[in-house]
Amino acid sequence: MYGNLVQLNEDLTARTTWRHVPVGSADNESRIDEGRLQKVLFRHADILPLGEIDPAYGSPVPVCTELGTRAGSADALYLTPAGRIILAEFKLWRNPGARREVIGQILDYARVLASWSYDDLEREVRNRTKQSPFEIVSAAYHDVQEHVFVDNVARRLKRGEFLLLIVGDGIREGVEDIVSYVQEHSGLRFNLALIEAAIFRRADRANREDLIIQPRVLARTELLPRTVLVRRTIVGETDDDPVEEHEPSPIEDENERFWTAVLQDFAFDDPEPEVPQPSEDPTAYVKVEGSGHGGWGISFGAQVKRNHSSIACYLTRRAGFPECERAYDEIMKAVSEDGELGGRLDGWAQWSTSGGQPRLGFQRITEFVEGTVIRDFDEAVEWMREHFNRLVSTLHPECRRRLRRKR
């Protein structure tokens, strides 16, 4: 049961009450119907706490609703600039039978997508939007390169590598059902997450269409070779989970080679943040615990930016988290005005992504042979190790200190 949300002004003399509104049928005035929930969370994809599930999915772009497959129409498709695929179903969650049915449905969609090529996906997206997936994503992120994006999407379709979301109201139990389904459908490389979207509406008659949406991740599964994890607890091993092999792209190979060289035997001078693991992705992330959004409200990134012929490391923050925005702005001001702090970050720069997300850190012009291999590899590795350590070890304590101090 959800209690009301009570909004108070600064001097505590005025209040607005927001009442929890269940998701239900469209003909019930006291409820929000599934269609509206889908419309809101499709249009405002950043409301979904995807970075809490996996930071690699933290920049979702809404692509289309009612994506047609031979198993039926998936409620929503999102893609990230790196070509990661997210499928979402927006459903009521009332009884064990419904849970099993919804999970089975989204797994059926995933199985169909795993048989598709990029051309198949583009055809179905064009049927819904008159645009290609690349056109939609590049409109939101102008620096996406088409050949890289298409290659990434095609490879993830082939591998069955998806993030599957079931979003609804009234989700309570059923983790065991999820595990059993994952074990039965373990040929795909998907993550599955349950997100409860609690909706609140103003209790007065004015502005009845104003809504507050409070999403939270209730459960998620991670499928690793031969082991199923739920909330990081091993619940069983499968004997017949194939370890699926795939042929990495040259860019993925080079990313993994670079991050292995950077992060092997690497440690920050500040012992608190966790060192990321090498991967095939172009970006390595470090979260700031206590910053909200699962620790990703404020985070550090280190990135290989082939489309900009550069490598970079930076501090950034998500929009919509006032304490994170305040802490980031205070740090930006301190770096600009405090000679000692700015001196420790000598050579720092400020910039923004095409989506408006702020960056504070270091950038280095880097040449890539045929757009893939870093020409001065050893120098780039040493530059990244030195600057990533200096940035994180200098600003991570500043982030923690400012987040602990409320305004």
C-alpha cells in the first residue's frame, strides 16, 4: 500500500496532497489506464531507472510503440546510442498467472528479435514511424556514426542481447517465477527487470492531469554463462546453458585491448571508488555512491570517442536529481574559482553532449587508424591512467562531501 505524498512549501505553511492512483481500466476515473502509462514512460524514457539496472542502458531513445513481431506487438522499443536494445511491456500485475503470462510474452518477443537482422528491425520500425532506427537515435544524439550503430544493433540482435522490462503497478512477489522462466529460456543473453511505476495525482480538483511518477526496480535477473543471478544472489546453475560464442567487431576488440591496458593493476589514489572492469564498450564508468539513481546520479566516465578523434574522462550528472545538480554545480564553481582545486586539475575543460548532459574533465586529441585502432596506443594508455586517476581521486571526495551536506 502506498500512502499519500504531501508536498510542503519552504516555510511549511502550505501543502499539496498527491494521492496514489492505481493502474486499471480506462473507464475507471479513479485509475490510470495502461495506455496512458505506456505513453508517458515511452515519451519520457529517462524516467525509467535503467542506469540502476545497467549503466550501459542509461541513455534510452524511444524508437516506437507496438513493434510488430510474429509473436505479437511489443509495447515499446528503445535503443541506446551504442546500439543496445530495450524492450518494454506495460502491464497490470495482479496474480501469479498474470505474472507468468507477461514474462512468457516478453520472452517470446525477445526470441523473435534474436532471429532478426538489422534490416528486419528497420523494416518493422519504419512500418510504425516512417523512419529508420538510426534516424531516430541520431536525431537525439548527433554524434552517432551510422556504420558503428548499425553494426552494434545487428550484433546484439544476433546474440539475443537485450534488456527486457516489465513495467506496471501492483508488482509484489514472483521472483521465483522469473528465475524459472530465465532458466527455461537461457539461450538468450538478456537481462530482465521488473519496474513498479507508482503514480500520484493531485488530490484537489485543480490540475487533475498533473502526475508524479515514482519508478523503482523491484527485481532483476542477470544471465551469465551457466549461472543465474537474482539480485546478486546465486540461486542455481544450469547444465544446458550454452556459452554462446560471437565474433567481436574490430572496434570491440580494440576497446577491450585499450581498457585492459588502462585498468590492469590500476588503482585510484582515493580508495573508495571501485575500479571498473575492462570491456568491449567505448566507455568505462565509476558511480558515486549516495548520489541517487542507484549511485548513478553523479558519475565519472572514461571514453574512447572515435567520432570526435579523441579520448576523454569526465564527471557528469543526471538531470532531475536536485541534490546531484546542486553538488555538480558547486564542484564546477569550486574548480573554476579555487586555485588549489583547479591546480590539481590543471588542463581541465567543460563541455556538454549533444543531449545537453554536462561534462567536467579532460580531453585528448587522438588519431585512429582507419577509424578503429589508436595510433599512439601506449601514450594514450598512459594519458588515460594518469588523468582518470587524477580526476576521480580529486573530485570523488568532493562529490561525497557535498552530497552529505544538504542545502
